[in-house]
Amino acid sequence: MNPDLRRERAAATFNPELITHILDGSPEKTRRRREIENLIMNDPDFQHEDYNFLTRSQRYEVAVKKSASMVKKLREFGIADPDEIMWFKKLQLVNFVEPVGLNYSMFIPTLLNQGTTAQQEKWLHSSKGLQIIGTYAQTEMGHGTHLRGLETTATYDPKTQEFILNSPTVTSIKWWPGGLGKTSNHAIVLAQLFTQGKCYGLHAFIVPIREIGTHKPLPGITVGDIGPKFGYEEMDNGYLKMDNYRIPRENMLMKYAQVKPDGTYVKPLSDKLTYGTMVFVRSFLVGEAARSLSKACTIAIRYSAVRHQSEIKPGEPEPQILDFQTQQYKLFPLLATAYAFQFVGAYMKETYHRINEGIGQGDLSELPELHALTAGLKAFTTWTANAAIEECRMACGGHGYSHSSGIPNIYVTFTPACTFEGENTVMMLQTARFLMKSYDHVHSGELVCGMVSYLNDLPSQRIQPQQVAVWPTVVDINSPDSLTEAYKLRAARLVDIAAKNLRNEMSHRKSKEVAWNLTSVDLVRASEAHCHYVVVKLFSEKLLKIQDKSIQAVLRNLCLLYCLYGISQKAGDFLQGNIMTGSQITQVNQRIMELLTIIRPNAVALVDAFDFKDMTLGSVLGRYDGNVYENLFEWAKKSPLNQTEVHESYHKHLKPLQSKL
Amino acid sequence: MNPDLRRERAAATFNPELITHILDGSPEKTRRRREIENLIMNDPDFQHEDYNFLTRSQRYEVAVKKSASMVKKLREFGIADPDEIMWFKKLQLVNFVEPVGLNYSMFIPTLLNQGTTAQQEKWLHSSKGLQIIGTYAQTEMGHGTHLRGLETTATYDPKTQEFILNSPTVTSIKWWPGGLGKTSNHAIVLAQLFTQGKCYGLHAFIVPIREIGTHKPLPGITVGDIGPKFGYEEMDNGYLKMDNYRIPRENMLMKYAQVKPDGTYVKPLSDKLTYGTMVFVRSFLVGEAARSLSKACTIAIRYSAVRHQSEIKPGEPEPQILDFQTQQYKLFPLLATAYAFQFVGAYMKETYHRINEGIGQGDLSELPELHALTAGLKAFTTWTANAAIEECRMACGGHGYSHSSGIPNIYVTFTPACTFEGENTVMMLQTARFLMKSYDHVHSGELVCGMVSYLNDLPSQRIQPQQVAVWPTVVDINSPDSLTEAYKLRAARLVDIAAKNLRNEMSHRKSKEVAWNLTSVDLVRASEAHCHYVVVKLFSEKLLKIQDKSIQAVLRNLCLLYCLYGISQKAGDFLQGNIMTGSQITQVNQRIMELLTIIRPNAVALVDAFDFKDMTLGSVLGRYDGNVYENLFEWAKKSPLNQTEVHESYHKHLKPLQSKL
């Protein structure tokens, strides 16, 4: 092991294993996760080539091969628990994606949620075994965010009892679904349902797109890959164009809405339940933000402990770059953020399951807040992690730019999370809608509960946006609870301002919609402050549940750093709201510098606690043993350009030029 | 033309052509640039394939081919002026790089700056014609920022009158130089010079690495490509390992330092002159930041005018997404930043040439400030542009993630600028060193001049960091001059704080170096504030030089937006320094929203004024004619995965699985 890393690990004040147990949920879960990871690491079938050296077509092939072997192995090993499947996949995929992923994450769940028992019987077994390879086709070339704008049509023909599917325009071509381009033979297609001359809005249809056995596109279907992207190279995100393409009536998913054989439309009892999948996926993305950022921090912090550069004292050996204050100031707040998001992710998962059980028993009361909270937190955590991953990459200097660092792949695989499953600004505005509704409730005398209950305390009558000297301003910058209070006041103030500005715009005889648009920057700001408060609150509360004193002390410092760094970055809000004074902000900045020094000896152990296998990191710089430079050289030799001593380009283009001169 | 874009252009309040002339420098320059661009656009030899669909090895080949034809064409067309060559290259390379680029940007200039007349005679002609293809090998695997740490050695052997070059360790392997891996046959190598048993530090040597004619690596040379990166895929960034490799004494560049035949070392008269290239490259990067961000803004704003999505008023057609306040708030401050950086880039270029003329006449007086200013502005502009390009990409929603948008390639090609030619944090600390020196001068009673002259006004004795109520606080938020004053006060305050904290750390019996490290976050903050002030000042001053009233009005709004947006983002600094009050910050935020509405009708014309050819943008979304969706479909069909109806992966991996089930 690299002597720097050995020294770092020896100097830690705590046992990282104990934090690993907290992150996994229990020591037993850690044990089981490692058991599953060892299955893969010891299996020669999983020793695939490094994607970095492959062409896109080769990457696609390796990814398909991985997916196929995964299906076999999961059966062989008898792994069926969703968490266990995720551990299995995470390690096996490194920082990449799988072309058949949507079969499991969208096709099957939609079939289960929206299909009748008969439909599930017909399709479920073969899709689980990849005879049917399904995907989920919603987004169109011209339509993403605004579902009502989707143009694909499904027109019922009672004569043949079929739906006729059409992509009437270029903009209506389905665009982006994963695995659609080359891999899938079925898609759940979202289309505007027309029957008996009337449009009934969006419904889901099971559409065969390629022939089983030959895999050729069926007549009436135009399907293909949408072309190279920033990342997701091994994924065949696809397009789908349908021309008078007929499917049987039974292919409409009919658990809720139905079309009878004669074309009569029967509407669903409630549409709240379709919330479920969205909420699940978004809360999952919060966890993804945590995982991706944790990986990037692991790489950047380990590398910073191994890399020696420049000098602090002239004549002395080059220090570890982790000893530069600027490097600590770049990385430790991101590490604190990674921990914060880990705990938020775990909370979201628990909450989703708790509320989902409630829904199973008919209790929908908490659904609106959960929906609003997942929307905002999805946006807040993915935006933050997105920028933070790039900061980690750049903190690795030049080597961060090489694919050997692993961080570019983490970034390009993660960044779509800011856009898909609800574009982040749109998400923030959904949260804002809930905040405004809650504000109005309070204003009309009703109490609100849950994370927005601070709005109950808003002395709305007395407060003018710019004149909030009435807040209690005794913030203890060493107390997570007190800092949570400060974030709460900030959120309350920004919600108050947005609400008042919205009313003000409406009072100028503008329609509610125009007023909403003209206040939307304020509304996003309010949502961000609300989400920031929620993250701080969850982190602080998590501390109370930790038994081990050494662990509690370490995490408490990270929590303080997270809180104080946020205040420093958004100092304007805290000053303008009279939540803190200028001299307190100065103290905050000083305290941040002290915390950097306090966290420094534990930095490597804190990323070790994430317990990423070298294989999952896919990084030369982030290796557990810190053996960086020799490995970098070995890695580079595999570059496709190095396969010949003299590249043919020389003979073709440069040599003729040289002889001419 | 897309009707939305036609309407946008018709609605503009000014003629974009007039801004184009300002950006180019004069109408004559615009004319000449277009003349050169037309040479390329009308030449079938330049209709190369789209890099996006090629493998890395193919990209490399196309890039070499382009370079070769460029050399021929530049001669053919008689183009020799540096600006004209740049226009030529920019258009031809789209958002990519060329493997022989370093021959022209580093090898030849270093030969000219540091080679004797005899050396220039020997190598210059053949390197200009690409018989010698040179690169510049400085960075090593383990050493980037800290030049003194470089390990490569050049030991003089007086018996044979040769230097013996060695890469003594893995970390000493040269790593990163562009074109080194496969393309170059010579490199200027930086190595520690040893003669007569003594080390004289870094010197530059011309090292043949491949045999002319066969292009095979010479004995003693190990050379190759460092492997795939985030971008620069068509560039063979390389490694170079030398084992007892001998070169003649005459291959040391000896314009300044010399080694006599007997091994006697003659030291250079002055080493200030080597500043020149660094300052030139860094000031060039400021212009690159402007160009890259301008491209990204062009794409995002044109696409936002063409894309219709969601609804503002229910029942009405989907609006252009540029009509959403949140979209304007994302893009218009970035547009204003692009303009700001364009003017800063032009200023840096002028200043460099002016000071360079002075240097020619022996006047080095302005060099230290220029050096400090280019370091800081390089960091400030590249960091800002880097984040801004990604914001532009994400503002294009899902399509931004596709290479069809062009923005991922702009980003990955630009982002190394934050790291190379001086890592940005290191650059900020260099500026800080100059600021601290100037501060000390003022403190000891001397006046300082240039951009730091505001330090002369610092009433240092009276001011405590947290108690600066003595500042004049009458900021007129509608006056660029008054806002420049506000930025000046912010810079002065943060320089003052950093200087005092530095002294305070030193007074705690810490060495100057340790104190510097413990204050470095404050120092970076001070440098950033200084650079921000310089940008604001240059933008404001530029307004005064513009004759046309319609143009002045438009640019004035952009300048105001740039200033106010920065204040809003850094509100804490302005509040804490008592430079502005809370209610002024509220006014700032309101005024920003008004400016968004004011700028909205001119947004498309403002990006048209950058006058990027569609070919340079390499973007389907950013096309001048706005024909997006049909082109997107045509583009996707060229995807390598679409070359067969059924990908072989199906037959190899999925079909066997299906039959087993």
C-alpha cells in the first residue's frame, strides 16, 4: 500500500467500518453486500474489457454481453431482493449503464402497476427472462416536460378491435428511450388515445417493435439509435416512428382506464396512484446523487493524499496536495455534502416505503408533500452533485481530465439526472407550488404539517420582506440544531417573499399564470432554500441517532462544515434576513477554516467508509492501495492509438507532405 | 428560415452587423475574416466527416488529414497573419483540436524565443513545413505546477560533446504534451541541466524522437499515447521516456544560457523575458473563454427561441422556452458574461502587444502587473466560462446532452483551460501575491498604479475588516460607473481582509509560507474580487467608446445585467462591506428581472452578432436557420449503431439467452 495512504489510515480517529454499517443500514447489510460483491469479483465471466478503450459499437456489445450474463448469474445465485440486485449491478457496471436497464426499471414496473392480471400473465414471465425486452417510450423529439403536448396517437378501430398507432409529425417521433434503438423488441408507448371520435389523453400501450427470433423491425415501425451523446455511449437511446401500426385492443394497459371492444371509453377511478413510480424514481435519484458524489470524493481525496506537488516551505519535500488549504476548501465541503446526501437518500427511501405502505391501506394523506419534497430534493441534490463532481475532477489537476481518473465517466453518466425524470427547474417549481399552497393555507388560518410546518410560525402580518428584524438572531455556529433554525428562517423568509411577489404580480391585473412566470425566479429560490433546510435538518437529526461517540464527533464536524459552508456561500440571504450579522459571517468563515484542519486527519478514512470497490470506481487515481503512477503507465499502454508503433495516418497524410517540401 | 427566428430577428432594436464590427475590431476585419471563412466553406477538401460518428483512431486520422491540408492551403492562399490563421483554423476545426497544433503554438515560438540564430536556421524552415513536427514536453506524470520538481535530467558529456537525457523514475515520464504520442518527430524537452557535476536547473533541449522517413521511435526513446480523455480525443497527448538518450550539444536552446564545449555553464543575463510566452498564452485563453462561452450561448439562445414547450397560459399554444423567466435568468446573465469576456479578451490582446513593444525597447516596468493580471483573469474567465457552458447545455434540456447540440464538445475541449497553462487556483494565488505586494507598498507609503491603484485609497489605518461603515454607500444601480465603484470597494475590502489575516497568521510565530497557506482561501477570494472588478471596469469603459446609440443602449443593458447579477450572487460581500444595504440588494434583484424583459427581444440578434458559421458551431440546435428537428433526425441516422438493421450483439448475446428460457 502507498505509504501516504497507510499513514492517513493509521491517523484516523475512528473506525471507518462503523460508518460503513450506518451507510448500509446495519452490519448485517454490509456483510451481505460484500458477499454479493465478492461473487462478481471472483467470477471470471465478469472480467470484461475496459470500456474506455473501446469504440461505441464495441462498448454497446460489451454492455449487452454484461446484461445477458447478469440475468443468468442473478438466477444462478438466487438474488432477487431489489437492494441486492442493485449492489450486484453497481459493481458490475462500474460507471456505465446497461441497454436492457429499462426492461427492469420501467417496462416491468409499468406492467405491474398499470396492467391487468391477464396482461401481467401474458407478458411478465417472458420479460423477466429477456425473451421480451421492453422499454418505456414517452419522450418525443419535440416534447419532454409537457406531457399533454405529446403528439403520438393511438386511434381505436372497433371493426378490427385494434389500435392504430401513428407518429404524425417529425416532432412526434419518440426520442431518447434507453434500449429502444437496437436492443428492445417491445416498448410501452405513451400515446393520445382516440376512440369514438374523441381524444381521452395519454394512455400506455404495449407495442411490439421487432420480430422475436430475427429481431428485425416490424412493418410500420422505424426504429434506430439517436446518435452519440456526452455519455451513455454503451446505451442505444433510440427513436421510434410508427406509421399506421396496428396492435390488438388487449395491448392497452387497462388496470385503470379501459376501452371496451365497441370503443366505449371507461375512465379510471383515480389518477393519483400514477404518482407512485415518479416519486419512487425521483427519490432513488437522490440516492444516486449521493453515490456519484461519494465516488468522485473518494477518488479526489485519495489522489490528493498520494499526490505531492509544489511546496509550502521552501527546501522541504513536496507536500501532499491535501495539505493545501485551498485543496481542503475545495474537497471537504463536497465530502460533507456527499454525507449529507447519503443520509437524505436513506431518509427518502424509508419515507417512500412508509408512505407506500400507507397507500396500500388507502391512506393518501402524505402523498402531496412527499411528491413535492422528492421533486425539489431530486433537483437540489442532482444540481449540487453535478457541479461537485466536476469540482472533484478539476481538483485532480490534469490527471482528472484523463479517463484513467474515472471522474469524467462518473460525470457524464450522472449529469442526465438533472434533466430526466423531471427537468430540475420544473421540479423546483413543483415544490414551489406546494410551498405556495401551504403558505395560503396558513394565511387562511389552517395549520400545515410535515417539513413545511415552519410556515405556521410565519408572523405574516408583521413581516415585510426587507424588514425582518423581528427574527430571533441568536445563532450558535457550533450547534447543528441552531444552524438548522437559521436555515429554517431563511427558507421561511424566501417563501414569504416569493408569495408576496406573486400576489403583487397578480394584483397588477395579470392572470395567475403570467404572474407565476414573472415570479418564477423567486419561487425557485424559495424552493432551493426549503430543500437546503430539509437537508440540513435531516443531517442534524441523523447525528442524534448515532451511538458511537467517535463516529458522532466525526460526523458532527462534517455536519457543521456542511451548514457553515452553505451559509458562507449564501451569506447575502442570512444577512439580508437579519438572521445573522456581518461579524457572525466572519466567524462562520473562520470556523470553516478550523473545521478543514480538524477534518484533515480523517479525510481518507471518511472516503474509505463509503467502501467502494476499486472495480466500481473504475479509477486509477482512486485505487484503495494508492498505487497510481505505475498503473497509469500500464493503463495508457492499452490506448487504441498505441496498437501500432507508427499510425497509418503518418504514411497517408504526413509523409506525402514531407516529401513535397 | 424558422419563422420564430425570422420574427426574433425582425424585432431586434439594433443591427447586429455593427456589433460584429466591434467584436472583430473594425468593419474591414469582419470583411477579411468572412473572406477567409468563405475560402474554407467553398472548398470541397474541407468537407470532412463529422467527428461525432468516428472512433478515436478515425478521429485522429481525420485530424491529421485536416492539419496536412491546412498547411497546404494556407500556403496556397498566402495566409500568414496570426489572426487570419486563427480564423482559418477556428472554422476548420469546429470544436476540436489538431495533433500538430503544438508545432505552431509552442515548438516554433520557443525556437524563436530561445534559439540562437544558428539554431533557428537549422530547424525553423523544416518545422514550418512540417518536415520536422515538433511539440513541447514539459509536464511529467508526477509534476505539473511545480516546475522545480521536474525530474528529467540532461547531463553534459564533454568527451562526446553530447547531452545524455534520462527519465530516471516513473513519475519523471513526460506526460500530456499534445501531438507527442504518435504525430511528432521532435520535442522541445525541459530537463534539469547537469554539467561539471552541478545542477543548473531547467533548460530546453531539441530532442529528435522519431526517425524522419520511417517515423519509428529512435533507440532509447519510448513514446506513445496517454490514453482516452474526457475530450481532445483526436489529439495524441503523449508520454515520453528517455533512457541514456544522447543529443548533440547544439540541441540545447542557447540564446540565453549556454553550455560551452568543455562543459562550462554560462548563465543568462535576465530570466524575466521567459515571462513573455506565458503571458501571451494566458491572455489568449481569456479570449478562448469568451469564444467558447459565446458559442454555447449562441446555441442555447437560438434553440430556446425555436423550442416550444409547456404552457404559460392554459389552452394557448406552447410558448418559446425563451419566454420563461427561469430560462432568461439562466441564459441572459451568461450572454452578458460572454460579452464582458469578449471585451476583456480584446483588452488583454491589445495590452499584451502594447507591453510587448515596450519590452522590445527595454521597458519591463509594466510586466509584473500584466503577468499578475493575466494569471488572475485567465483563472477568473475560464472558471466562469467553464461552469457557464454546462449551464447552457443543461438549458437545452435533453437535447443538450446529445452531441448533436455541439455543446458537449465545446465543453470538453474548453475545460482543460482551467488546468493547463497554470492551474487556476495557483493562478489566483499568483495574482494574490501581486496584490499583497502592492498592499505592502501602499502601507509603506508608496503609491501603486494600474488596476490596483484603488489600494492607494485604502484608509488602512481606520478600517477594521468587519467595521467598514466608513465606505461611501451611494450606489446607483443604473450606472455602470457607480457599480464599478461598488466592485472596487468590494475588491479593496477583500484585499484588506486577506492582508490582515496574513499578517495575523504570521504574527502567531508562523513562517511566512505556512501563514500564506493558512490564508490562501482568503487570498483567492481577494483575487477573484479584484478580477471581477477589472472585468466590470473594462466592460463599463468599453461602453464609452461606442458611437452608435442603439448599440450603446443594448450593450449598456448587458453591462448592467452583468454587474447586477454578480452583486446578487455575491450579495454577502456587498452587505458585509456595507457597500450596499439590504433594500438595495432587493432593488438589484428586481432590476435584474426588468433587464431580462428588456433584453429578451434582442437576445437572438445579440448571439447572431458573434457571427459564428454553422460549421464552427458544429451544432444542430444552434443552426442559423433554426431548422432543428428534421436535421436532428438526419443526423441520428448516421450513428454507427445504425449501420446495420440488427446489431450483431443481438445474435451473439441475446438470442442464445432467449432460446434458453
